[in-house]
Amino acid sequence: MAFTSPSLSFAVLAMLVLLPSPSLSGDPDLLQDICVADLTSTVKVNGFACKATVTEDDFYFKGLAAPGNTNNTYGSVVTSANVEKVPGLNTLGVSMSRIDYAPGSLNPPHTHPRATEMVFVLRGTLDVGFITTGNKLVAKTITAGDVFVFPRGLVHFQKNNGDAPAAVISAFNSQLPGTQSLAMTLFAATPEVPNNVLTMAFQVGTKEVEKIKSRLAPKKS
């Protein structure tokens, strides 16, 4: 289902306009009008090298119009519109995502190391929250039309406790915010995090650690 109402379009544009300027964002200042990412370049820089030939399609992406497939372990899916999908975002310091949630689903605790995130609820009701470095939970129930902010680098989550699907649009002040899911980072890393690290950190036995690892391991085709 696509969402194309004027109020939604205005809200999404307002979210982007209100994001911090590049000098205050997670990304450095741009030094030229555009630097469309050459995603095939082998040159390694902080960002992406600029490609020589630019077209309007470098600044276009329609992937946020339709709901994503939530048939997975957590029942939620993120569709990103970052520099890897929209090469024209290179050096511009912004990106967006759409997140869809099946009833009862979870976008599990994770962080974005390079960006603050602002979500606008398209439909449904979500319980959301983030945890400060002082271990204080800041949480709220949000519904269609609401906005909530997750500060850069802090662990946060969204949970759909309702019996209907939900969806949000997320705005970031980085062209590539990065995402670290706590469970996947700790229990599905390659090479593996040693069991004796995880058993001591979580105060559980080796069997529990191995059980979690087996459940989070990539599915074999």
C-alpha cells in the first residue's frame, strides 16, 4: 500500500529540512555541489569516490512506497534509502528508511553509530524507546502521525504490540547511518565472539549461549 497524501509528503519533507546542517550532523561538510557515489570504485575514502557521469536516476528511489516483506524471525523489515540505494546522497548527510512491522513484531535493540534517527508513524501503534548511557529507559507509545527521536549511538527499539500492521518513515542525519543489532552483533559475529566472553557478560551457561547462536545463525539455502 502506497502513502502519497499531501500531509504525509509535507511531514517527510519537514523531517529532512529540520535535520541538523552538515556541520552539525554525523557526516562532514560537503565541498562541492554534488558527488554522486561511484559504488564500483576501488578507491577507499571516508564515504565514496565521485563518479564522472551523473544522471537524474542517481537522485531517485521509489523503494519506500510499498510495504516490505515481514516474513522473518522478528516480523519487521527495514527498507533503506541510503547512499547505497541513492548514490546522489553521497556527501549530503541525509538518508531515509521505511520500517514495516507485522502484528506482534519487534525491531530489536540496535544502534546507529553515525546518526540520530527520527521516525514518523505512517500507520499503526508502536511501543518505542531508547536507553541512555546511564541505563535510563526513555519510552513512549506512538501512533499514526506521531514523531519520535532516537539520539545518535544509543540503543533503541520499536515493538508492535497491536493486532494490526504498522509502518514508519525514518530520517537520519547521515548518508549511511550504519546499524548494529545487539543480538546479531554479539551472537552471530564472524569469527564468533568467544563463549567465555558471552557467558560471563550475560551470566548464563555455555548451553544457553550456544542455543542463542544457533537460532541467530544465517539460514542455509
